[in-house]
Amino acid sequence: MDRNCIASVVGVSLVFAAGLASAQAPPQPPAGQQPAYAVASPPVTSPLAAPAGKDSGAIGAGLPNGVNQGAFDPATWKYGPAFNAPAGAKIWNPVKAKLLAGQKVSGGTLFNVTDPTVYCAMANAGYDFVWTEMQHSSVTWDQAAKMWGACPYARAVPGARVAYTNEKEIQHALDNGALVVVVPTVDTVEEAIAARDWTYFPPLGRRSNGGGYAFAADMYGRVPGGYRQTINDNVVLIVMIETLEGVKNAAEIAKVPGVTALFAASGDLGNFSGYAQGSPDYERLINVVHDAAINAGKRLCGPFAWRERPDFTCFQAQQQTGAIATGVRVELGELWNTTGKVEVGPWAGFGQ
């Protein structure tokens, strides 16, 4: 191989390597905001650091000029102002803004869909948020993240029904960009607190500051006031009351700070009670959830069919298949479902 050929191969390799490195580089934060993870950062030291090889005594006494003095105790720790929202910070999540104003919000349901094109069509169809189904569908968090990232500023904000109240589920949703978190089958105050803890950053909750797509400049990294500082005021947490145990504890669940709304689960309250919608026993359960929400000053959610029920202000609308069928029927008008008539073959019988 001659020298020119070798130089050409090396040059192509360097270009490829540079391109690969660029493609794998994490998104850069906006000016003045530090990334969740420092990359190749310079060494950092502090004049307040513990001396080498010597016990500093920090467990028993605070450092000079520190707010927290005396023996270290998490129960009495005074939380600092480093992540406070700026004075006068405004709500930037339109779903939260509508709920705070007492207006009605709707979420279109995305079930077993992984195509970003379909997601973006739903997200721009007129809903307030898209309820990406992660409890019953086979969609993975990687697939959900790619859909949400394909059109991060669509009219409908990303939302997800997670599988349970645990840290992995809820933090996957939030770090990938969810602004509405729906938690199913909440039966106890303890479960509601767990859902709250993993949804909110300290001091209200226990969400870890682990980074993710949500922090990137092309998602929420540039929101006014900063994502970390303002997300606690913008996230929407909806807990679902679906069982008899949940109904029994609904009043106390609704009082948990950080819970935005109770969702009276129309299908599963019938499933767990054995009574059909409209029967006195079924309607009693719905009324208990209703009373719990309004007495705690929280919003009340249900299926879209209940949009005229008193005090219901947020709703789960139909899945993408139903939305497509409804849209086509409206679009075609008198031409809807006018299949040509044939007497034989698989389409025989249509258009009759």
C-alpha cells in the first residue's frame, strides 16, 4: 500500500472517530447551568476540605459560618437555597397551569406504539398531554424517550402511566421528560408518599439529581428559571384510586403534599368491586373518591366520558386507534364507511 493510500485511510479513520466522538458526546447545558455529570472536569479542591489523614470532627460540629451547627442530624437539617426557584418564576408546564386555573385538561392515550411519527401526530392533535401507557403496554423507556424527544415542544406535553410507585419507574419517566406522571393502584398513604417522594426533588421528595434527556438544552434545559429549580412547581402527579382499599384511604391519600389529583379509575373500580358503572354501589365508590379530592383541594380525574360530571377536571381520552377512527369519521362525513359492494371474496358483506 503506497503512502498516499495509507494517508487516505488514516484520514478517513480520524474523521470517523471524530464524528463518533461528537455523536456520543452528551448534550451541553445552557450558559450558566452545570451539567448533571461533569465530563473531563479539572480537579476541584476546597479550603474547607478535611485535612489529609485526620478526622475532621464534622459529624459532631458544623463548619465556621455554616447554617447547620451541632451534631449532624438529618431530622433537623436546614435545607439550603441552592435550588430555589428564582423570585417570580412562572409556571411553564401548560397542563399544570390549566389545572391550577381550574380548567379541564385531556390526555390522549398512546398504547403499544413506538413510532415517533405516530406519537408526534398524537401530541399535535389537540390534547393537553399524551398518556404514554407504560403499565400495560410493551413499550420500553428507551422507546418512550425517543418518541418524546422527537417533538419535545408539541402542543401536548409528555406524560406516562408508570407501572408502580417505585423509584425506577417514576425516575425513568421524569428523567426522560415526562411532565405528567400517573401512578396506578395506590391503596395506602404510604404508597402515595412513595409516589410523591420519587416524583419531586428535595426538600419535598427524594428524586435523585441523575440527569437525563429532561435536562438537555433541546428539551427543558433552557426553561425560565432552570429545570432543576422549577420542575417541582411544574410537574403533575396523578394517583389512581382503583381498589376498595384505595377508596377507603382516598381522603388521606388526597391530603399528601405533592399529589396534584386523584383519578377515579372507572374500569378497575368495577373490576375490584364487582358492580357495573351506574349501579348504586359502583357510584358510591366514585362519590367517595370525589369527596376525598374536593375536601383536600385537589383535582379530580376520570375517563373522558365523565367530562360533564361535577368537579371532574382532567380526563384520559381514547387510544390512538379510536382517535384515528373518530377523526376519519369526522373528516369523511357522508362518505364515511361507504365501502364498495362486492358479492365474493373477503370483502363480501361490507357496504351493505
